[in-house]
Amino acid sequence: FVQRLLHLQDHARAAPGHHPGSRMRCEGELVITLQPARREHLEGYPRTTRAMVATDGQTVLGVVGLYLDGPRLVMHSEIQPALRTHARVMLRAGRAMLAIAKTKGLPVHASPDPEIEASERFLRHLGFKPLTPVVYQWEGT
């Protein structure tokens, strides 16, 4: 599965509308680079995951990724406050991950963070629908 995800991530990298590795100049001095996550970006993650990472230089501002959990994929994200005002960056990363998920034919589950108001809006914007009050599902069809 992991090797297949690596191959699919390469495919998603070239998908129209997804430009991982591209740089975006944002307000102030922030220059955000969106790229596939490397091992050092994912230190501390308890599972094997494929992810996109948004950085400003060497500083990780956000991660959006997928991991396999039985008969489903789980999408996770970690977004620093400095990146929350730049939603387009994380939407790009989320769409790249969903492009990978679509080829697997598995549902994707995610849970919005109740402490972050925009979390639920982020999932809905990507096409997730409530499965339960705390779990959202993306079918990919």
C-alpha cells in the first residue's frame, strides 16, 4: 500500500490544478512552499502517512495527509495559526491528497477540530459530508 501511495503521490503532483513544490507569496514576509512531506516533516506521527506540507523556509506551517486504517483512509491535518488565514494553500494540499484517495476506491474519514471553527468548513469545502456528529466522510465519486 505504501509503495502504491508513493506512486500515486507522484501522479497527484503532476495533476492539473495541483502544484506541490510551488511557492506562494502571501501577505507580509511569508513565502509558502507546498510540497510532498519528507520523513523529517512527519516526526512524531504515530502512523505511516503520505502528506503534503506547507513551509516558510524551514518552518513547517501545516500538514495535510492520509493514512490507512482498515477498510478506510483517514485524512488528518495540523495547521499553525500563521497559515489559517491562507486557506487556499491547505485546500490545494487537501485536494492533492484526495486525488490519491480517489484512485484507491476507499472512503476517507476525517473529524473536524471542535476548537477550530473553520475546520468543519474546510472538510465541507473538500466534499466531506457528516457521517456522524464527529466523523465526516468523503466518497470520492
